[in-house]
Amino acid sequence: MKARILIVDDEDIVLRSCARILAGDAYEVQTVLEPWEALRRIDDGGYDVVVLDIMMPDIDGLQVLQHVKERHPDIDVIMMTGLSQIQTAVRAMKIGAFDYLPKPFDPDELKLVVDRALERQRLLRENRALKSEAGAKYRFENIVGASAPMQAVYRLVAQCAPTHCTVLVTGESGTGKEMVARAIHYNSLRKDQPFVAVDCNTLSENLLESELFGHVKGAFTGAVSAKRGVFELANNGTLFLDELGNIPLSTQAKLLRVIQEHEFRAVGDTRIQATNVRLVAATNCDLKAMVAEGSFREDLYYRVNVFPIHVPPLRERSDDIPALAIHFLKAFCGELGRPVPRISDGALSLLVNHGWPGNVRELQNAIQRAVILAQDDDMIRQAHLASILEGAPPSGLEVPRTGEELKRIKKIAREKSVEDIEKLFVQETLKRNVWNVTRSAEAAGMQRANFQALMKKYNIRVRDTEAQADEELPE
């Protein structure tokens, strides 16, 4: 659809000139001499940009501008000014004009400023669409889980969302605490304002303070430029502090002051800035126990625990597992552009009866891996999930004591996970093809030698005696 542009000027020569400059396939241009007629057309709707002269009889351009911005704030207004009207043009910018063009102007200048206004509107439309999509995603009816424990969570979210009160979301890791925080935001009066999330577990004390409050240039080594903190970025919106229990005591004191006084000071700055954020915090720690042992401030605990919401672990709402599994199954198959397979009764029984120590996040990962393993099948079967849901850590892995050990062990665990998938892939492909290596390799879309290499890697030999004589792997 062409962008619609209205040009308003009391000089016919200016109208004809502007219309000629903007003529073409990109715009639908209309012109009008009388400001009263311009107001009528604008109120009828449908314009994207108005190019408006400041000096006109009866009604000046500033009055027309005021009318447009009050009744049609999405329309961008570009003011045309004489050389003696620059001060008036500045006033127009304060009222809400997008830009101004001093007469006489080049044709390219007019095209450029109109294109900039239309690009801004495109970005605003995309932003609104994304916010609308996010808001729809976190409506209660779109959050998976119909069990009684989750219904209790939805009721609490519905009660607190329209307020500005601070919320503390508790629950084990992987239960969906951030999902609850986003549901609160997108069902609140602040839904059109920013939602900013911070994982307090991933930052050192100095970096966390900078992340929360910002810093000025030169505040510390490496601060080569100023940075805005999340209390500024989330102003008028919602700030989600995940893993609140990991905030150091010194930072807890500063956080408490922000909550109490609604103001903060950036690291290294002398200025005090006001903030208006709705705080939603989450933790998998027992903050009350931490208060008792002195690792969490009691006054901060009562400041954040105004409206507590506990998200139950997946093992306490096993009725939701089938719906969650199907939800994740559809999502991952949609990403891969492939048909959604069914889930066999045996596979579903495994899912429902598993303990899920990693909660919803673990279920999501398990379904993703099962989709990969079942890529040549029309069903998620028990065998696809068997190695995934063993419930025990890979053998030979010790508990890490340092960050470097953790990285090393995580790498080993990832490699072990890939090996489990490869082994199960080879076994299941052979089963489907009656243990015939040639047909199995073809079905898998692999070279026979490469498929045999995987078999040899995991010491997998064909089981049928006759096939084994024909297909035995070379030693």
C-alpha cells in the first residue's frame, strides 16, 4: 500500500512543486490550500505524513500541528519555514513536529525527510506488532498448564498484575519463573513499556552494580564510555531480577535504597536519578533461611516479598506433562519445517513418570533431542527417550570445585550427550531396516562407510546371523 501524504500551503506554486517532487510509485500525494480543509481531511483519516507550512491565513501551522498531534499522534508532521521563522520551527518541534525544512529546499531534502518519517513509522509498527505478539504469548490462555497447582499460580498473577506491587516468584530452577514474571508484565498497566530481565547469577559484584545502576565514563578500569543501567532502561516498565539470592550483601543495601526511595546513582556519578519501575524478583533459594544465616538482608527480604508467588516443580503437576510435551513437539517441528510426530503410549508413560529434576526446562530439552532422534520416524517412541531419561549423570564425571573444572565437565557432558544420541540413532535406524547396513545407510542419507564407522565407534554389530555373515564390519 502506498504511503499517503498531504501537503498544506497557501501558495499554489509550492503545492505543485512539492507534488511534482514526490510524484511516483512510492507515494499518494494530495494537496490543499486552506488550513480548514486540511483539518477536515486529516480528521477523515488515512494520512501517514503531513507537510505543513507554518505561516498561513486564518489558522497558522502551529495550530494545525497542535490539532494533529492531539487527535492523530501517529501522523508525522513536517513543517515548512521561511528563513525568519526558525524560532517558530523550534517551537513546532517541541509541540511534536517530526522535522522542519527551511524554504527554499532542494527536492532531495524533501524526499529524504519524508522517507525518514515513513521509516520511523514502519519501525514503530513493527515494535507495536512485536509487543502485541509478546503480550499474546503471555496471556493466561496461551500458557501451557491446566493442573490445579498452575491454576493457583494464574489466579495470583491475575490478582497482582494490574497493581504496581513488588512480586517475589519462587521455585526450583527450570520451573518457568521468568514466564510468570513476563505474564505479570504483559497483563499489567505497564505492558506497553519495557520489560528488562537481569540474571544476577552471571555477573560479578562490580559488573552487577554497573548493570543495575549504570556507570559514568572512567568510573573504573575498563569504563571507556558511560553506560545506562537497567533501572534507567526499565523506567516506567518492569524490571525482572532473576536469582535474587545471589546478589552480594553490599549490592543488596544499594538495591534496598532504590526500592525505598525510587532513586539511584550510577557508579562513579554524583547525580541522583529518579526511577519508576515495577520490580519482579525470582529465586530458587530459601531467602528466609538466608536471612537467618546472615547472607541476605532481612529488610530487603520484606521489601521484595510483598506478593509471593510459588511456581510448583513439574513433578507436582504431572498432569501438565502431556500438554507441555505436545507444545514443545509442535514448536521444534515448526522450526525444522517437518510434520509433527505422534507420541507413543510407552514414551508418554516415560515422560509422565520421570522425576524431572530439571523441571520444564529439562522436559523441553528432552523433547528437542527426541525430535532429532526420531527424524526418520512418524512417532516419538520409548526408545527415543530411554537414554535421555536415565536420570543419572554420565559415568566418570566428578563434582566440579572451580569454574574451570565446571567448564571442563560441562564439555565432557555435552560430548557424552552427543554420543548417546549417535548410538541410539544407529541402533534405531538398524532396527527399522531389519539390521541391513546398506539399507540403513541409505535411509539415514549417509555413505555406507560413514554409517559403518559410527557402528564401529559404538561396537554395534548386526544381529541377524545371515545378515551378519554378509554385513559384518571389517576388523
